[in-house]
Amino acid sequence: MEGPDPRPAHRRRLRDRCVDAALFACAVLFGLLVLLERSGPPPWPQWLVAVEYALGALSCLALWLRRRWPVALAVVLVVLASAIELVAGAALVALFTVAVHRPWRTTAAVAGLSVALGAVVVALHSGPVMPRALDELLGTSILLGLVGWGLFIRHRRQLVLSLRDRAERAETEARLRAEQAQLLAREQIAREMHDILGHRLSLLSVHAGALEFRPDARPEDIARTAGVIRESAHQALQDLREVIGVLRAPTEELPQPTFADVRGLVAESSRAGTPVELDEDITGTVPDTVGRTAYRIVQEALTNARKHAPGAPVHVALAGRPGEGLTVEVRNPLRGGGPRAGTPVPAGAPAAKAGHGLLGLAERAAIVGGRLRHGPTTSGDFRVEAWLPWPA
């Protein structure tokens, strides 16, 4: 596996040029050592000696192309080195380059070609076999050492690239997890704002509509309704401040109600003019998560009752025990059932229709492993019913 070099381009070019120059010098030095080892002039014509010198020099110069065509250059130099000793140094450098930059199978094939040609040369040698065989054995040992070194460098580079790639993937995954957590936090904040402010603002809407509908109401009724509006607006502002105040804090620090707060929620709705009857049949202490979900269900159901059937009586039933689960039921007469006598109803109020609040409640129930149903009943009521798991 080859990947892009992370070093700056100018540093990479400088280092590569230094390495190329060093390997070129090694190949030239190897050729000079071969010449020094010769005891006398070679036993072939001078023109053939000139050809040998020329091919040795050209092979060293060709090493500057080793990065562009490593395999082709190595094959040509290996074939030439089997017949011309001065090319051997350049052939070793070319084999080293193949080992560094190409897969091990390609390296093994080129190295095998070199060893095979050496064996053929030894077999065809007309002089004493042992000195020539020892020379080929030494050359093969040097070749295998360089190939092993090149493979080590290649695998080390692959390891570094693999570790870098894994680090980049881990960083990307961490960033995606952070973005996902941020999205979940935003969704939770949006849900909290809907649940908290929707309840308060529905009180404001109902009573403001009542003032608009009955401008001739008694002063004490107007004063009571205005007091409810003022109290609800103040409480809504406080709730909004609490939610906004924790936007920079961890999600767990959002204001969270408990199951015990359901009674206060019912009392608040009753004071605001919605008659609410609460029936409880609870054995044991409700877990925090289940109790918080039950509170939000009751809160949203009361908000919808005030919005779509203002003044109508609401019945809230809570029952459950460990191992059996917690059942939450909120029902109120549909708009056709009529509000309580004497309770003002805002004119032109829109008809009831399930919105995002009930969908959010279904999601809340599903998150804790429960279920939620809502809709009209045969008796003319609108019912929100949920079952939430309560571990034994």
C-alpha cells in the first residue's frame, strides 16, 4: 500500500535527491572496486572493454530514472550484470529500489531472475568453478541483504501509513460522534423547550383568548385571568432562562422534572381554569427516567387539552408497580363534548389536530422501552395512553 508522503514537497524533493545522489555514488564506488580487484587488463579486445566501461557508466546514470521505471530498469540491469561486472553495483541499487517501492512478489521475481542468471553464468564458466561460485555466492548474499533491507523499509513505511490512516479515521469518527452528540443535545433541548414553554404558552393563549372573548366580564374575573397570564408569562420566562442557561453546559444538566412533580402540574392546570382529576395507584418509587417521561406525557396531554378543548374536564390516571410497568392515561372530552359551563372559550380557535408534541411523546416512550397510543374513543373522549417499563 503506497500513500502520499505527508512531508512538505520541498523537503521531500530535497531528501529524495540526496538519497538518489548517495545511491548513485554507491553504484559508482562499487564499479571502481570491481576495477581495482582486476589483476591485469581483461582478456578481450579494447573495443569490448570500452563498451563495458560505457555500459557501466550508463547503468549508473540510469539510476536517476529508478523512481519512474523501477521494475523495467532493474530487469535490464540484472540481465546486463550477469555478463558485465561493472553493471553489478547499479543492478543492486535497482533491486533495492524495487524492494522499497513494489510488492514483495515483484521483488522476489526480479531477485530470482538475478540469482538464476548468476547460476547460469557459473555453469557456463570455462575456468575453475569454485572461485567463480564463491563470487556468485558473495554477490547473492549482498543481493539478499539489500532486498531484505528494502522490504523492511517498505513494510515500515506501510506501517507508518497504516497508523496515520487509522489515526485520521479515529479523528474523523471522533468528530462525527461529537457532531452526533451535538445534534442529539440540540434535539433534546428543542424537546425540552417545546414541553416546558408549550405548557406555559397554552395557558397564556387560553386566558388571553378569554379576555378577548369576554371584554365585559366582571372586574374580579378579569383580574384573576390577568393574574394567571402574568404568572404564566413570568414562569415561562424563568423556564426559558433555565433552558438557555444550560445551552453551554452538558446535556445532563438540563432542568429535569420528576414523577412527584405531576401533582404540582395538575394543581397548576386546575388553578388556571382547567378542571383536572388525578387518580394514583402507585406502589413503590418510580425510577427517575420513567417518572420524567410520565411527567412529560401528562404535561403535553394537558397542554393539548387546554389548546383544543379549553375548559373541558381532564382525567389523569397513574397506576403501576415494579415489574408490571407504569400506565399513564389522560383523557378529556372532544371539542364536541363542550367545555364546562361558565368557562369562556376563545372565539375562532382552531380544531384539534395531532402535532409534533404527540410524536415527540411517542419517541420519548420508545426511548425508555415503552409505547404510547392516542386518539378518540367510542365514548367521545380523546385519550392519551402510555405504558412505560418499570423494572422489578
